[in-house]
Amino acid sequence: MPAVIRPETVTADAQASHGLTTGSRAPTCPPAPVREGPAPGITLHLLDEAGVLFNANTHRLYSLNTAATYIWCCLEEGFDFAQIAHGLERTFGFETAAARTHLHDILDRWRTLGLLRQPAECDVSLDAETIHLRLLDTTFRLRVTPAAPMHDLKPLLESLITTSTADALVLHVTPHSDGFALHEPDGTVTRCRRNEIAPLVKIGLVRRALQHSQDAFAFHAAGVEHSGRCLLLPGISGSGKSTLTAALVMAGFGLLSDDTIVLAQDTLAARPLSFAICLKPGAWRLLRTQSPTLSRQPIHHRPDGKRVRYLQPAPGTARIAPETHAPVGWIVFPHRTHQAAAELIELTRTEALTRLLGECCPLDSLDAAKVTRLVQWIAAIPCFELRYGSLDSAVERLRRIDS
């Protein structure tokens, strides 16, 4: 049964007792084209002198009062902002300033709820750039209007760019107030400043790719390719796994991912999510010798408040194809200490599995059969804790992990 939501900001207070009736569909002023209107899957159902919106994408209901229903009907008829505001004045007795304020607030709320469609793809009045990306089994079309913010996105997304365009899910970055808005395929709209676009797009891509994935598990872990196998590096945020991953990649390991690893449904092999490596300020200092260009990369702001830079593997380093399935050869939990030499401490499979499950996100419900598969899988994998003080010693020790 769909949820019924009655947020105050979805409705507009009428300032007169009259309003729409069942047969009233629009104000009397002539229509004009607008780029904004109902999103796909959103339908209006008239009830008495008001209405109910149904979002078929999320199975949610939104109740509207008479004035809000009037505004929605105007959008369906293709009226622009000025025409709708004028209609509110004439039909409901709003003062001019109040009509515009009410209209602005309700449209802004509807955008946030994903009830309005994103600006039309065919609008050529604005400069725009589009790229196609492949992540796991999903193709995305990312359109940025205007094109300038694409400069901030390409360093993050370069390894995901594809020529495939079939069945692509659309994400659209558009101008909004003093920043930008990200429009996702289900109508979700998130506003941000320009220096927040790249982290926001990454979150959106990963979320949609995991939703459409038929794989078994996702882990909060880094992964690099070594001798044809995945060296899995699970750990919570701040454990240093991205910094260690960057050092390993610069030493010749192949990049699978620096923060999320997906295990394939049939084999539990690791699949890449090869975004650029996300590095926080502590890593900038540790890696300044190995990567002098890192300090020249733009600074981005994540939703959690962290400042980050993105590091793409240098030309000539190992590149992992998006369709790669790398068997997991080792599971290593990084743990930075003050000791000089790096040391691999062998873990029991029980302890390793307990730690690993703390970083696990089943892509479907977890059941006994899946737990059995995980137990059988990890039973054949060497598991360690890596204690290290310097990146150089950690890299050197992991080079010899299969010896």
C-alpha cells in the first residue's frame, strides 16, 4: 500500500475561498512553453476541489490543496512561471509578491521531491556536454549543463568512460540558484555547490549501479590487482586504505577500487569500480613525493564535510578493464602503527570473516545460503592484518605477499 505524505511545504495556502473544481484544468491566460513540468511517472488525481499526486517510481502519495492543484494543472498545460503567478493573483487573490513567493517555494519543494522533470534534453539554448559511463553492468549518460563543471568531473570519471550508449540511465547536472543540481533517474534532485559536484555524482553513480547489479556482495574495501588476483583491503573510513591503495598503484599494482569492492554472484570474484582514488588531506602530505601533481588537483567537498582530491593512475600504470572479474587472493586489513617495518600478522578465518562482515553490504537479503557461500569462499583465502608505519615498507611487504 503506498505511503501518504502530507508535508506542509507541498501545499500552497489559498488566500480566497474559491479555487479549482473537478472540471477546472488551467487558468484563463494563454499557454506558453516551459522547460519544467511533471516528471515521468507522476500523475494527478482530482478529488473534490483539490488533488492527490502519485509517484509511480516511489509508490508515494502527496496530498495537494486547491491552490497547489491549480499550480500542478498549470504545469501540465505548459504555463511558465509568470503566467502561473499571475493566475494565482487572479484566481486566489494573492498579492503579486506573495504569489511569486508561494510559487517559488512550492516548485522548489517539488523539485526536491523529484516530482518535476529535469530540463529538457533537447534544450540547445544552454551549452552542455554529455559523456557515457560504464559501472558494473549499468551504462549511464551524464549530461552537464552548462559544460564547465565537466572539467571537475572528468578526472574522477575518466576510467569509466565508454562508447556504449544502449539502455543508459540519465544523470543530469543543471544550474540551480548559486550552485548546481543533480537530477537522478528516479526523479531525485540534490542541490550542491560546484566544488561538491564530483563527490555527489560519484555517490549517485555507485548507488544506481549497485541497485541494478545482480552481484552478491559489496564491501567497504579497497582492491588492487596483483599477479592476476585481487588483494582485498577492507577498512572503515580513515583507516588509510585509500592512501595505501594509491601507493600500491603507483608501485605497479592495478586499481580495482579504493573504497568499494563488489563480489560477482556466481564466483565471488572482485569486480572493479575504477573511479579515481579519493584522497583526504593527510594523504596529500604522505604522497607528495610519489605524486607531485597531486597538490595541483582541485579540492572537492564531500557531503560528510571532508575535503578530498582525486588521483588518476599515471599513464603507463596498469589499467583494469571494466569487465574484469579478479579472484580474491588475499584479504589484508590495514592498520597503521608507529613501527618502522611492515608486518603481516596472520588472522584466523573466523576473525577475518567477523571483521569483513562489519564492512559488508549484501546486494540482496542476507540468508543462510549466502553465509554458507561466504564461509566456503573465505576458507580458501589467506587473511592478514598489515601493521605498518611507512607506506614504502607496506608496499614492499605486499609485493612479496605471494612468496
